[in-house]
Amino acid sequence: MKRRRILVVDDHVVAAQSLGELLTQMGYDVQVAHDGRAALEATRLYRPQVVLLDLSMPGVDGYGVVERLRRETGFDAVRFVAVTGSRRPEDLQRSHAAGFDAHLLKPVAPDSLRVLLERL
């Protein structure tokens, strides 16, 4: 397996760290951020192939992060995955419209995560 760079972004620190540890155990190179501004900076500097991004964060939320980065040059190949506890259909529609490539529900099941990452 090629070692892919993944950025995990969640304002819930324990959730972000837990998901980051799981991904590290799965063999990925992982970086963690805890808010939208840090996500923007980390994506620009770290150049991940995949960003797992919480939708509801204070300040710049997940939607705002993706919308900003999709307007910038150089992020077309990055795959953005919305990670949220909300199961409302309008959230799925909004995340797709914002530029997300996929949508995962919290708590993220390891098998679902593995399948998704293999597909991206």
C-alpha cells in the first residue's frame, strides 16, 4: 500500500486524535488539526491527498474550508470527506454542493473508513 497523507480536522480534540491514531495504525501518514483556520494552513503546507473534515466547527466550518480550497489552484486532486454526526439529508446535499467527495457519519466505523479510503 502506498503511504498516503491524510489530514484529520475536528474541534473535538479526543475524536480527532482517536481517528488520527486509527489511521496511523492502518498505515497512513496522518496530521491532525482542530479548527478551520488550522485546516486551511495544514492543507496548504502538508499537501494531504485526503482531508477528513468535521462540518461543524466554530469560526471557519468544514463547508467554508472546502469552499475556499476548491477555489484555490493546486487542490483539485485532494479528496475531501465530510465527517459529521448529523444524519439529515440536507447536510449530505450541502456537503456535496460545497465540494466534498464523500460523507462519513460519526462515530466512524473502521471498516467503512477503510473501504472509503480504498475507493478514493
